[in-house]
Amino acid sequence: MNKSKKWIALAVIAVAIAGGLIFFVPKEKETKDDDYDFWKETYDILADRIDGLRYDEMPWRIGLQDRKNAEEKDYPDFFIEYQQEEEDRQTASCLSMFYEDLQNKAIEFTYEVTEFEGENIKAEKVFTIRSTDYKAGQFKTTYLVYEYLNGVFDRSDTQEGYLNVNGNEVDYVELPLIKEALEHFRLLLEMMEEEFGISYKGTHFVDIPALCEKIELSEDVPQDIQTKDYFSEVHYNARGYGIVTFLMVREDERTASYGTYDVTRQGYGFRYDMNLIPRTLENCFDLDTAADIEKEMVYFEGDTAYIYPADLSDEEILTDVEQGAEHVVSILSTKNESYTDYEVSRN
């Protein structure tokens, strides 16, 4: 073999060996970026720290879904709640992660406040932030309030808003309790790290409390149900029971609560939710409800609400009011005492 052919043969062998080496070098494992890495981390730590799937010892409540029942084994549902006892009230801050449906994962913060008056519950308030598109930083916010009278459920209200995160910018609707809720969500995350070593640094977790730190939220957003309340003077029936008629008009002036309250026995005679249906006369509305009761209407004049039978015309109502309201069913005023101001012993 001459020299040139020898070098060509060696070159071919070298190329073949190099190709073989390239072929047999194992490829580096491809890693998939997990937008919900914090979910798995939280579940794994909690599963390792608690005995079983449930933990309930003050101040913590924890619930874990069994992996075998999860939609995806890496993302079982769970919640972790931190409770606090305060003077005349209890609070609970909760972080939960769960499948909203077969495709969508949901992240939710819930803050609950239970207020007491003596031994009785006075109010329950719940503020919730729930993801609608977590990766896009979009959240729905909800405020629920349940009010009690003498420890018995009385009425409720719901308000809805949103909180959307775009980089370091936050767009939101300011609902009642939002400022206090965010402070407690921040405390919850701090306590989770202190107690269980759960840290979301370096993960895709959207730290809403931290992002909202620089927002100047008001503490003056009313948390109670906002209504304009009209009451009759108390009158006593043949049995000696004191009765107050009331109309509580919501801020939107489209709905109201209408009924009577027995201040002697501390209970409602009747109470109905009403739709205020505008009539031709200004400040005059039919009181509409699905309940099978006698139809009535209301005419507002200043601080006074006049209740009339609904079959009267606007002209008849206006004339009667001008002549002293002789045919009125009830005269209510915002200046009269609320039925809650009367003592049981008053007669």
C-alpha cells in the first residue's frame, strides 16, 4: 500500500471511530419547566411531616388528597390553614391547591373571620382570591358576609372583583377585607416556612401578598352589608307584642328586604327579598317578589318611605301623601329606631 492510500484509510477509520463515539455518547436529559413546581414541593413536604392525610392541631389544619385518587399523581389536592384566636373573634387563613376540573389547576387563598357578641356569633366574613388563569397571573376575588341577629342567621351579601398581576404591576378591585386578608396571607406563608420549611423562592409561585405590599389599600371599605334602612315606630298588637315594620334598601336601589319584626319576642313576623320595579312617578316602586303575598309598593320622599297597596295609581299615591297619607299601609323613616335597639322588656 502506498503512502497516500495508507493515509486515506487511516482517515476513514478515524472518522468512523469519531462517529461511533458521537453515536454512543448519552444525550443530556431534557428537563421540562414546571409552572406548578411549588405545588409538588408543598405537598411532598406536608406529606413527609404529618402522619397520614389529615392534621388538626391548633393552630394548623391540613388536608391531603391520596395520590392514588389524584387527577395527576404529581398534583394531589391539598389545603393548609393557620388559625388565630383574637378578642371577640377568630381568624383562619388558608392556602389550597386543587383541580377545578379535569384540565385546570386552581390556587386559592381564603381568609375567614368569625366575630362574636358575647356567646353569640355576630358575623362571618370570607375573602377569597382564586386563580382563573394562574400562569397569566389572573385571579377572581370574592367577599362574602353573613350577619346574625341574637346568634341566628339574619342576612348575607356577596361582592366580586378581580386581581390581575402583570410583572410588578397589579390591577384590582378593592373589596371589603382585602387589606386585612393580604396581611394574613403574608403571615400564613411566613408561618409555613417557619413551621414546615416550605419556601417558594426560586419557584413559579405567584406571591400575591408580596406583590401587593406597595399598594395603598384602604381600611375604611365597609365590611357590613350596606343598606339604607327605614323603620316604623313600634306598635303593640292585641297580645301586647311590639311590632316594627322595616324596609332595607340595597345601595344599588334595585333590591330591598321588607318585613316585620317582633321586638317583644325577638323574631321576624315575615321577611322577603324584594325587587324594586320603577313606576312612572319618580321615587315610586312596586315591591316585587315571587312570594304569594299581597302586592304593595313604596314611595320615597326624603327620609320617609310610604308603603301603599300596589293597585293604587301614582296620582292617587301622590295626592294621598300630600293630604297626610290617610290610606297608607305603613310610614317608615330612617330617623326611627331600628328593631335591634328595642329591649325585650319594653312594652
